[in-house]
Amino acid sequence: MRTTFIQTVENADLVKKQLLQWSQQFREIIFLDSNKSNSEYSTFDCILATDAFTSIQTDFINAFEDLNIYQKTTKDWLFGYLSYDLKNDTEKLTSNNNDGLQFPDLFFFQPKKLIFIKGNQLEFLYLNVCADEMESDYQEIIHLETTLESNKPEITIQQKISKTEYLQKTEKMLEYIHKGIIYEANFCMEFFATEIILDPVTTYDDLNKISQAPFSAFLKNNKHFAFSASPERYLKKVGEKCISQPIKGTSPRFVNKDDDELSKIHLSNDPKERSENIMIVDLVRNDLSKTAQKNSVEVEELCKIYSFKQVHQMISTITSNLNPEYSAVDVIKSTFPMGSMTGAPKISAMQVIEELEETKRGLYSGAIGYFTPENDFDFNVVIRSILYNATENYASFSVGSAITSKSEPEKEYEECLLKARAMRLVLNDSEVL
């Protein structure tokens, strides 16, 4: 049974930093920050879940069934992630590419300590503890000095696929498109650093400052960390309503207001970007229909432009009403991995991705999020994220773009570099300083 303790704070932004710093004593952490997003589907400013009471960690084999059982029997808040390679649980697919990060395919935990921030209200929702412990934690948090590492050494990020190789592989993907094997596929490449020691809180804080994304996340599972500045929601469920908001279409931001507005207009009117987006909207509509009530799948927004600190993005919103014969995990299983990170037709696109990419995606292009006791959930798409194995001292981030028949390999490569810039700056990559 969970006990509630509510306090009003004067400086919620400071308390967010104190919460994350305080949580580092625990083995399991998920910290979700909406960066005060004004989206109609935003339900909190910040959530901290930490200190596992129970947990589940597994490879892809029967992973969704294991999660379904865990979620139904626990009937409580659960926080965790789904890796991209859970595709191998739902389809006859494999993941044989290089894996320097070695994240488990699925991890969820039931937090003893759950803390929400909404406006200036701080709400503690603790499991099997007395009010005195919440008061004690509150005092410890608000009196904590927030100190962040500085003077990071310059490092050089290595690229798993060279520019020449990228252009060649993109041409190969275009061949598959021209043969009709696929219509679109999201082609990604990894940037990585070895023998690197990161301060987790500083790394996340630096990335969040640069991006201020609506689905930012800090994840710790013992030696594995994720620092995410994701602008994209994968899937949310509220009651019977399911909401998916895929991103397809990117253009740069500019300091000059006129140039910035022109970039936004160009993205909105770009036929190639619109066709990318619409193809994925059709794929998401099809995926949601598998568990939806009849005639309930709707496109609420089509190709709307949203502006973030680093880029403009084209986002669509698709909704459905869940058929009561299906569970919360069922709707995730039938839509995962998300269409924006795969392509169409989905299975063929994932086969081509496995052939041409050189890195196992793992958590990248997976999802971080949570389930509520009422069987609702909300998950982001793990993009614009740095992943880190603190035991192996290996840090990695991947970026990609959608390849369609209208793609120009050079422009796709430039789009990848644009998306990579924030992560390179955070890691103090000497090539972008």
C-alpha cells in the first residue's frame, strides 16, 4: 500500500536537480522530465522512481508475456524500458550486430520511492513506509547541495560507419526500395567512445539544458545508464484511449528569426518529409487497429510542425480506443517497435535494417516509461540519447533518418550529423568544439 506525503516548494527547478542528485545512492532510477511541456497529453512536470521493491529483467524470449504477467500481478506503478530487439519476440527476426553496451532486452521495476513534481507541488508516493521516512527524505532532498562535474576532458568520438560506407549503404537501401521490397526504412549509425568515464548527473543535465525535450529521461540499472533528450512519444494509454505521436521530418533551427521561420515553412511544405510522415502514420494506424475498438482509430494531427531547441520536427498524432479484450501490454506488443524507427512494410524494413546497420540497437529506438496501477502507461522513443555502460567504460549514441525513394544520400548523412550535434557537444567531442 502506498502512502502519500505532499509539500509545496518555492523553486521546483532546483528541487528537480536535488531529486536527481539524491537518487544516485540507489541501484535503480528512472527520472522523467517533461520540461514543462504544454502538450494536451502531458500529465506531470517530473517523476522520480527509485529503489526497487521488485523487478523483472530478461532477454527477448517470451519477454512480452513475462511483462504482461508481472504487470497484471503487481498492480502497481512500474518503471522501465523496452529495447528495440524485443522485435525478436514478436517476429522471426534476429539481432547479430556488434553490441558494446550489453543492455538487457527488457527491464522494469516496482519503486519503493515515487516522487512527482507538478507546478510547485512535490508529492511523495511511497510503498510500505511510514510518513516519517518521507519527511526525512524530503528534508534531505531540499537541503542537498547540487554539485556537478566540470572541466571535462576533450574526447574524440568514433564513428561505426564512415561517411563513404554510409553513402554506399544508403544506395543499397534505395535499391531495395526501387525493387519494391520496402517503401521506407529508418537507417541508423552509431557514434561511440571507449575508455570513457562519465559523471551520470552532469551528462544528463548538460544534454537536458541543450535540448529541453518533452520526453527527457535519466535511467540507471546498476551499471547501465541512459541519458535521453527525446522529443518523441511512442505510445500513451489513458483509460481506453491510446495515443501515438510519431516524428518524421527534421529541419535545423537558426538564431535569425526570419531564417528560422523559413526553415519551419520549408519543412512543412517539403513533399519528401510529408510523404515519410504519412507512410508512418499509415503504419501506426494499422498497428493500433490490431487492438482497437472498431472504427476508433483516428488521425488527430497530420504533419504538424513542432519546434525544439535544436531542430524543428514534423509530428502526427494518431489515437484509438482499446478493445477491452486486450491488455495494456497487448497494445504495446502489437505496435512495437514503433513505426518511426522501423519503416514500411515493417518486418521487411527491420530485416533490411539488420543487414545494413552495424550496431545492435539495444535500448536505442526502444522506449522508456511507466505503467500505472490503473493499467495506463506512457513511453517515449529512445532517440537523441547517450547510452553508457559504466563497467565497460563504453558510451554510445546513434542517429538515423528515414530513407525513401526521394532520399538523397548526402542530405540524409547531413541530417544524421545535425541530430548528433547535441550529444557530441555534451560529450565534449573535440571535433565540434
